[in-house]
Amino acid sequence: MTCSCENIEWEKRVNMTNYEHSKKARRVASLVYLIIMSFIFIGTYLSNEEKAAAKKGPDPKEVVTFSQNAE
């Protein structure tokens, strides 16, 4: 089983060509991954903010009583 130099060079060229062709697919996949992860992180942040606001209760300045509303 001997390999000639031509076969080795041909395999290198084929592998490099496959690598070059897959570059666009890898870039698209990484962008999709980043977009999905950003949605997850932003959603988690907003959910935590909403929970913290619910625990805190309403702001007394924003609460309108009936006596203020009648004026």
C-alpha cells in the first residue's frame, strides 16, 4: 500500500475545496446561533426585570386615587 504524491496532493486540494465551500454555511450557522442566543438572553433579562417590578409593587406617585381623579 503505497500512496503516490499525486494522490496526496489531490486529496489536499479536495479537502481545501470542501473547506472553502463550507465557509459560507458556517458563517450563516454562526449568525443564526448568535441571533437565537440573543433572543434567549434578552427574553431572560426582560422576564427578570418584570418579576423584580412585580415584587416591588406599584410606584406610589403613579397610583391615582379617586379623590385626585375627581379634581
